[in-house]
Amino acid sequence: MIIAFLGPPGSGKGTQGKRLSEHLKLPHIATGNILRDEVMNASSLGLQSKDIMDKGNLVPDHVASGIISDRINKPDCTEGFILDGFPRTIEQAKSFDTLIGKTNQKIDAVFYIDVSDAILIERLSERRICRRCGWNYHLIYAPSKNGDKCEKCGSEIYQRSDDKIETIKQRLKVYEEQTASLIYFYKQQQKLFNIRGESTIDRVFKEILEKIPGK
Ligand code: AP5
């Protein structure tokens, strides 16, 4: 099963993607997480991407598609996977279809998480993330029970460098200009499932589970 999460920055793609990954026992593949690891390791991809990410812009399509191509070739992806933050442009979506079409695979469902801009800004500015396992927290709505340490693995939790108000606004603009058209793209293919993203994390997750095709 191949599932993709689509939605603006802060809509809950990572939060729900991780939960669904644990529930379905399928890998959670988040291009943003992979890129942040590359930045942290100061690899050549990380060095090329850091400035782009810090400004709230997208890395080039061939870079994002290359990351996904390498990742889904790993053995843990044979039963399927959950995409978070990819595809993010029509170009990426088309090249992904071509890639998985070579092995007769297709995307089964795209969950579009709908949240208004005012809530997105509040969520992103208060978000914290575990440096090791990537679990997401929110200082008000989902604080770690372990203070400034991750309640899952005990590591430090931190604020992302692109979660500053000016960068958040740029990310929202980039989403509208380059990503939102994917809603129509997947709707036309009858793969799009609308998810009301403004209720609690548990309620959003319940709605996602109810809408998984074939479940
Ligand atoms: P990426 O890491 O993908 O960031 P994003 O799309 O901006 O999304 P976020 O991770 O910010 O938000 P989210 O929707 O996952 O929300 P979350 O669950 O954390 O990308 C970062 C950068 O990498 C991009 O800007 C770009 O430069 C590059 N990049 C990545 N992929 C790329 C691609 N394919 N092509 C080109 N460039 C790419 O939730 C947010 C907060 O809200 C958390 O604190 C959470 O606890 C809280 N929360 C979640 N749900 C709820 C709820 N229901 N109620 C209350 N609080 C909630």
C-alpha cells in the first residue's frame, strides 16, 4: 500500500504520518526529515539544501525525486510505504508515477489535511521535534511528558530553523504556488481523501483510519 500525505506546512502530515506508520507497520518516508539529516551530517546534499530550506523554498524537483527513488528501493519498502512531504509539485508527482509504474505500483490514497493559515502559524511557531527519533511535539497541544526531552527516546527536543515566523510565511506562500495544485491533480484521479485537520490529533487520526481504502 502506498499512501501520501498532502497539506500545508503544519497541517499534521508528520504527526499523522508517524502514527499511521506505526499502525500499518509501513515505513514513514518524510523528504523534509531526510534533508534535515543531510544538513546535520554536512553532506554535499545537505550543504546544497540548507540555505534553500532556511529560506522556506523547495529544493529542486530532481533532488527530491532522487531522494525518494533511493529510499523506496530499500528492502523495508516492499510491502508499501507512507509518504510525507512528497510529492510537492506536479513535476514530482508525474516522475513518481513513472518510477513506481515500472514495477506496476500506484499510489492508493492521498490524504489531504485541510487547516487554516492562522492555525498553521500557531502550530509551527510552537512546534518542537526530537533530534533523534523525529517525534513531533507542540508546546501547548502536545507537550512532551518528559519536559525538554523526548518522551519516546529521551533525546533532546529542538525547534526547527525554518519554524521562524518570516520563514513560515514564505513556506505557506510556496505551498500555495507550487503544491496546492496537487489537490486537483489527485482529485481527478479519485485518490484524494479530505481530512479535517483542525480537530484533535486523535480525532484526525481516527478519520484517516476510517478512510483507508480497503480497510
Ligand atoms: P517538511 O519537513 O516536509 O516541512 P513542511 O511540509 O513545511 O511540513 P511540516 O513538517 O512543517 O508540517 P507537518 O504538516 O508535518 O506538521 P506537523 O505534523 O509537524 O519540509 C521542510 C523543507 O524541506 C521544505 O520547506 C523544503 O525546503 C524541503 N523539502 C521537503 N520535501 C520536499 C520536496 N518534496 N520537494 C522540495 N523540497 C522539499 O505538525 C505541526 C505542529 O502542530 C506540531 O507541533 C504538532 O504537534 C502540532 N499538531 C499536529 N496536528 C495537530 C492537531 N490536530 N491539533 C493540534 N496540534 C497539532
